[in-house]
Amino acid sequence: MPRVLSETDVADFRERLCEAAERLFAERGPDAVTMRQLAAELGVSPMTPYRYFEDKDDILAAVRANGFSRFAEALETARASVVGARAVGSAVGKAYVEFALSNPHAYKLMFDFNQPNTEKYPELVAAGLRARKTMTAHVEDALKEGLMEGDLQQIGLMFWAAVHGAVILDLAGMLPPGGSQQLFQSLDAALTRGVRPQD
Amino acid sequence: MPRVLSETDVADFRERLCEAAERLFAERGPDAVTMRQLAAELGVSPMTPYRYFEDKDDILAAVRANGFSRFAEALETARASVVGARAVGSAVGKAYVEFALSNPHAYKLMFDFNQPNTEKYPELVAAGLRARKTMTAHVEDALKEGLMEGDLQQIGLMFWAAVHGAVILDLAGMLPPGGSQQLFQSLDAALTRGVRPQD
DNA sequence: CCCTTATAGCTTACGATGTAAATTTATTTC
DNA sequence: GAAATAAATTTACATCGTAAGCTATAAGGG
């Protein structure tokens, strides 16, 4: 027990704990994510995490923020992998769905609306905004390229709502498994046609 | 304590308990919905509900099924209020959003993907299907009227994903409050244009 | 070098929750 | 009325998040 925790010590512990939480979420479901289990995973007593986090909600907020960061990275990678607003839109949407389907627990936690006062966790808000920005940046390009017509924010929200809706139906088991990939393709095609400049 | 509970006694108790649960959800949030609180609302001891429900999940499933029924009714009313596939689509979508915004707790519970094995509760599944059917029935009409072109199921899912996505963004506080109404209008217009027969 | 002091971590303890098990109460049947 | 039985209550327990107090270590001052 070193007398003082350096900042990297703190950051280290927080990171290890978040990893443990993500592991428990993924492998044993949300109910397995208890303070006692988390502590056990780190080989530490149940109260120790309280030195590094305010409370359990604080831990979950950190996990969610982590999720949004990885999410944003996945989207940014997709965005950089192709050229042309149309292709970027499809690629980002595809990456979106892929992330959600291969990290269902993370995705569910990230967008769980039963989670408390998001406003209390600025890191979480920032990570969310970063993901959102990438997700809709291509709309701006599409508008510039004359592929779309209308309000930037509104069109961005339309695409976001569409992917998110498709993914959620999938995760809720209301589609043939993995069907959100195809559903998104249909939505993307229809929306893109729907917001084309009048002809 | 009559020796034997008639079926209407049972149905009655179940209904009163569901009402209490909905009230608690709406007025004091999900955390207030505990077995002890529910029992107190009915003026009964904490274990009594177990004579009428398997466990708490069973109660929540009943509340969700109730929600879907009221939801389906709202949609069916909207569907019957206008004529023409296009108008029906808009009206049903509008009713959808209105229901979600004026019953946010019910809506959140109904579509909460952290809720357990939906398959165990056939009533719930049936109520959900009824809502879904109304929601997408107008697509069939639109196809017949030649307003749309494509796969019935797929187009139905597209509209469903779109409304649901819009509503969820709203309930999660990611839109100007009530913005899902306008967002849905944009989505509806764009999707309708997007699935029009080629011209 | 030892003693004080601050602190990271641990132990214990409490109130709340869902619910199993035992117990009481009230009605029906003989 | 007495016995039987089903409804309801009471009691009890494991588990949860976490408050409070305690222990043991490392840093700093004489």
C-alpha cells in the first residue's frame, strides 16, 4: 500500500475495473456485474473500488463512455476507409451495425435509457457526441456534393434514428438474427432516395 | 378470506396490481416498483401477490402486455380515423409517437431489452404482435394502391425501425423535447418517397 | 532511526430487495 | 361443532449497494 496513489495508479485501477466490468457484462450478463464480483475480479475487497469511483453508477458511466469511445473509433475507421459521401454513408452504417451486433452488451448498456442522469457524467456525454458526430458527418459532405437536400441536423438525425431503430429491433430479437444489416441497407437506400434533390 | 378464489377474483387482483404498478412507474419511477411497495398499494402483505403471480418478472410481463394492448388500441383507433394508405401511415405514425411521449414509462418498459426471456410470456408476445400488425398493415394497402414497391415485411420493418428509433432518441433526451414528432414526419416523408415505384 | 501521521485498503454492519418456509387465520365440508 | 384446507401473514435468509470504523503501511520530521 503505497502511501499516495499517483495519477497513473488511479487511471490504471479504473481501467482494470472497467475491463472487468465489460468482461462480466459480456460473459455473464448484467446481473453478474455487482460490486462484490467486480472487486473479486481484481482480487480486492468489495469496498476498495469506492476509492476510485463515486459509486456503482459512476462505474457504469465510465464503462458506457469507454463503449462510446470504441464505437466512435470503429465509425471513424469506416469513415476513413472509403471516399465519396454516398459510400461513406453506407460504410459508416455498416460499421455501426457491426459494432452493435458484435458488442451487444456494450451497445445495450450504452443506450440503456433506464440509466441515470447522463448529465452528471461529462466524459460520457463527450464520448457520445464524438460518436454522433462521426455518424452524421457524411451527411454534410452529401449536402455539399448535392446528393441530398434539406436540413443538415434533421437528415443526420433521420439516419441515426434509422440505424439505431434497426439495431434495436435486432437486439430485441424481433428480426431474423443479424437482420439489422439488411434492414439498414434498405433504410439507407430508401432514405437516400427520399432526401435527393427534387427531380 | 374466502376459501376459494373465483377466476374473477384472481383476474381482479391481477388487474388491480398491474394498475398499481403502472401508477408507481409513472409517478415515482422504476425503482419505486418493489414487491413491498406494490403490496402496500393494495393494502396487503408483501407475499400476497405471489398467490397471483409467479414472481416479479411475471408481474412486469403482465404490465408490459397491458401496455402493448393500450398501444395497439391507440394505433387501431388512428388507423380507423382516416382513409387512404398514405394518410393512414401518417396517422398511425403520429399516434405511435404520441403514445410513446405521453406514456414514456410504459413505452420504456415495453421495449426494455434488459427484460428477461420474453418467450416465457405468450400473452406478452401476442400483445406485441397485435401492435406490430396494426403498425404495418397500411403498408400492405400502400403496396396494393401502387404507392410503394418492394417486400411487404421489409418495408413494414423499415417504418417500424424509423418510428421506434425516433421515439427512443427523444425519450433518451437526444432531441429537443417532443422532437420525435417532427423527426418522424421527416422520416415518413423520405421513406415514402424512397420506396415509391421507380419513375 | 524511530515515532508520528496520513491514507489505501479491509472488515464489519445496515437497510433494502426478492422470495422460500413456516405459521396463522378463516371458510367450507362433514 | 370439528376437521380439513386454502388464503394470507409473519418470519427468515441470501444478496445487493454502501456507510462507518479499523488496520496496516509508507512518508516525513525530530
